[in-house]
Amino acid sequence: MEHVQGRAVKVTGCLFEPPGTASFDKESLLLHRDQETVVLLNRFPYTNAHLLVAPLRHIASITDLSAKEGASLMSMLSTATAIVKQELKPDGFNVGCNLGETAGAGIADHLHFHIVPRWNGDHNFMTVLSEVRAIPEHLLATFDRLLPLFQQLSCRKEEGK
């Protein structure tokens, strides 16, 4: 509601570069950060558990990724999708990115992918006619549901598995 009413605190810096080095941060909706990627819960989701996955490095295009960054990004997209599938059991997913403002990127200068879980009948006429989004669970509750699974991922990476 703070955003809708114009009272939300304006974000400074890049959304995909949360301050600090912690692997997660509830305030910034950061579910996972490693040496190559970040995973955030979208603050303005299309559906419940709408995730944003980005390279850690501030780049604008897929063509700017190193081979290692590209592999890490694809691996994280797969892993994050699997985590959402395991926890929320959606019927399908939309996964993609918009490269450049003209292509629809809201934040065009930092490459990012959207993972949008979909359920049969998850949208009705409201989204089409009124551009209203309705999600069945509060963002922070979804964050709390997904965080333990991402923390397990961080632990496995630290153990070299």
C-alpha cells in the first residue's frame, strides 16, 4: 500500500545489488546471493513467489555475460524454479527477460530474469481490465516459506556439493 499511495521509500542504487555481503536479507527481499548471482522476491509481483534472478555483476545484456556467469545464471534459474515448484506446487511457469527499455525492461541497465509461477485460473478479469494484481499470500510470508530452501542451497555450496 505504501507504493500505491506514494509513501514508499525510494530505493537508491541498483535493486539487484542489495547492500552488504549477506547471502539473504529480508528487508530487501534477497533470498540468495552467491559469487555470481542474486535471487530476489519481486516486490511488485504478477503472482505469488514471482522471483527475479540476476547476475551479481552490473551488466545490461546477455551478451555481456562471461561463460562462467552465463552458466551460473542458468543454473540458478533452474534451481530457483525447482525450489518454487517444490514449495508452492504451481501448475506451470513463465520464465524470461526483457532486454532493453524498448523490450519492456523496467530496469534496463541490470540484466535480470523473471520466474513467474502460474496456477490454473490464477488471473481473472481484474488483471486485464484494471491492471490490478492479486496474490493470495503476503510477500513476507512467501519470503519466509522460500528462505529455508535457499539457505539449504547456500549450505550445500559452502560444503562444495
